[in-house]
Amino acid sequence: MKRFAVILAAGQGTRMKSKLYKVLHPILGRPMIQYVLEALAPSNVEKLVTIVGHGAEKVSEEVGNKSEFVIQEEQLGTAHAVIQAKDILSEENGTTIVVCGDTPLITKETFESLFKYHEQTASKATVLTTAFDDPTGYGRVIRNHDGDVSRIVEHKDANEEELTINEINTGTYCFDNKALFEALEKVDNDNAQGEYYLPDVIEILKKENEKISAYLMTDQEESIGINDRVALAEAEAIMKRRINKSHLQNGVTITDIENTYIGPNVEIEQDVIIYPGSIINGNTTIKSDAIIGPNSEINNSVIGEASIIKQSVIFDSKVGKQVNIGPFAHIRPETNIGNDVKIGNFVELKKSSLGNDTKVSHLTYLGDADIGENVNVGCGSITVNYDGVNKNTTTIESNAFIGCNSNLIAPVTIKEGAYIAAGSTINKDVPKESLAIARARQENKEGYASKITKKN
Ligand code: UD1
Ligand code: CA
């Protein structure tokens, strides 16, 4: 049986009160639509169509070639949204899953089980349902005396009795593809919202005596639809717990699971310890025995074995083994740090590489710098990398010693084993093993201090 998928993502997301398109709102640093795509991927659909609204170029940019796109010019309802995929899908034989782009917590296991259940029962439509203690806002599942699903009624259209029903429509369905597109033509907009409702397809097919099923999901949390920022916060909390739990089960210590935020694409090896206030996102890998936090932010980076990252920020960089960073260091993109390096407090690194055993212990800026092994960069040193027009490179070869408060005006090279006297402003290359002193000479005027402080 061939499988197809339609993701509905054209709604305005009015209730989010945001400039940002609803399905692009991030959960743990990742746009919510990516969770839907990832969960659908293992079900191997032949065609995947995402319905987007006018001006939603950002959605197609985000999703890229993972899906085809159709624009729904006017948002006339979920049934009207699915009809937009007609040219691509209506001639196909097989099963089509319809998923809302705003239900990012549904797992791959649930999608696959829904497909299987639908296929095994040979139903024309199968609705994914769940029971909520507070079903406010959701479509209710109406069953007949035999317990079969007969229709779905939207909250705004429901009568008092229907409002007491706890079983809700999650907004995810499997359909026989041909039956779906035929039934869609019969949906009208005669309801409280004047919209073409996709759930009406259920009632249409039922009246045609087709087999309708419901797949009741026991994990209610999965089916939260993100209509406003309250739901977004809930989804973030659920996803956070889900991800943190899987790391705990894999042998990572997280001392405070509520206050640790780890994105879905982060890999963490065994015996890593993560302290509270840490935010780890993007394609980050943390190797074994590393200690992260408290309060560290790491994005798209690799942290080597047994490295310690305290109260620091690291973006798009690589950190070797047994490196000690922080507190309060800022490692900006394209930085590559070797093994056994120390980066102390108030150090900023940008687009620089640092060899093994190098130490940059305090209050230093190194940008566009290529630094060898076992270099000691003293407190307050600065690579003067920007001349107002261009960024220039500073090279510091292995075993060099940069005295405190030195300015290295790039482009400049400090050769192997050279020694820069504290307070120097260096604008010429320094040869191997040499001492460079570039500062005003000190003069002592004996007795002068008492002369100027003496009262006349
Ligand atoms: C919908 C269901 C409801 C279900 C709930 C589950 C309908 C009529 N109701 O309600 O039964 O309980 O989801 O979360 O389907 N969309 C479009 N084009 C449109 C309208 C909507 O693409 O013209 C998209 C939205 O972007 C969204 C999805 O369809 O991703 C659902 O729309 P939304 O307005 O959020 O529907 P709900 O009121 O949540
Ligand atoms: Ca919704």
C-alpha cells in the first residue's frame, strides 16, 4: 500500500499574536514543523505535501526539499487546505495521512501505529483521538450506540451534551486517498466559523456506509495543538522532559531536569554531567565525562571528552579534550580549540584556532587568530584584528609567551618561542625565540613625588 502525507500549515496562527509564522515557532530551538517532518520520516511516504499560506516563503525555506509545497491563498478551513493538494495527490491509490503542522509532539511510533491500524482494518478513514480532562477548543468525537465514530463536532458548533465529551480529534487522520478527495468535494461551510472543516469528511464517508475507525492514543500529551503561547510553553516543557529523560536513560546526569534545555538534535555521551541553566541546541555533540554548566549556552558545537564548560557561551565551534572554559567566556563561531586548553574568565574568542596546552586565562580578546601549542596569553591581551575595513590574521606560533596587556596589531606573526613584554603594542613580526618590548621606557624622577605634594 502506497503512503502519502499532507501537512496543514497555512493557518494564520492568529492566536499566537506573532509576526512569526505559527509552524516556525521554535520548541527547544527547533521550528515546530521540523518535529512533524521528523516524526513522519520513518513512515516512508511516497509524496509529502505541505500546505502553506500566502507569504510563507520562510516555511519552504525552512523545510527545503523534504516536502512539496502548495499555497492556499485564502484560509477557508482545513478541508479547503487539503483540497489544495488535489493536483499532486488525487489520482493516487493508497493511504494519505493528514497532519496539522501545529501538533509537534506526536511521535513517529504513533504515526506508524496509526498507518498500520488504518491499513489492517481496511478503513476509509481513521481518526487519531485521545481523551482530555479539559477538551476545550478541540473537536469532539461523536460515537453512535455501537461505539463507532459517526462524526466530529467542533467546539464552537457543539451543543451542551456534546461539550461534555472528552474524546477529542487530534487533527491527525489516515484516509483512503481516493475516498478523501471525493468526499472533500462534498464538504460545505455551513457552521459556526463559516469554514470548510476537514473533520466533516468523516460524517460524509460514514453516511456513505464506509468503514470509519478511531485510533485512541493513550499518551494525551502528544496531541497538544499549539494555538497560542500557553500551549507553546506546555509543548516546550513536555518536549524538554521527553528529551532529558532519554539522556538520563542513556547515562547522562542532569541535576535539575526542569531547568536544563536540550534540543532534539543534540548528542550526549555517557557520564556527562549537566548543571542547571544550561541550554544546548543545534547539532551539538558532548563527549563523555564532560561537565556542562551551570548556566552554559552551547549551540552547534562539539565539546570533547572531560572538558568543563562553566557559565559560558559557545556557538559553532569545536572544543577538544580536557579543556577548561569559563566562568564567563564567550566562544564565537568558527573557533577550534585543541586539547588541555584553558580559557578563563572574560575571554572572547572568534574565528580562532588554539593548539593543545595553550592558556588564555583572563580578560582577553582573540579574533582571527591562529595560535599554536603551549602558548601563554597573558591577562588583558588583544588581537587588533580590525583596521576599520578588513579583518586581519594574527599568528602566534607554539611556545610563545604573550605578556599581559599586549596589543597585537594584525596582520602580524609571533614566531615560535618568542616573548612579548607586558604592555607592548606589536605591529611588526617577532622572530623566533626573541623578546619584543614595544612600550614607552620608564623614567624615575627621584624625590619628585614629595616635591609636588609639598604644601607651599
Ligand atoms: C482542528 C480541528 C479540530 C481538532 C484540532 C486538533 C478542524 C476544523 N478542526 O482545530 O477538530 O480537535 O485541530 O488540534 O479541522 N489550516 C490550514 N488552512 C486553513 C485552516 C487551517 O492550513 O484554512 C491549518 C493550520 O495552519 C493548522 C491546522 O490546519 O496547522 C489546524 O488548524 P487550526 O485552525 O489550528 O484548527 P483547530 O481550531 O486547532
Ligand atoms: Ca490547532
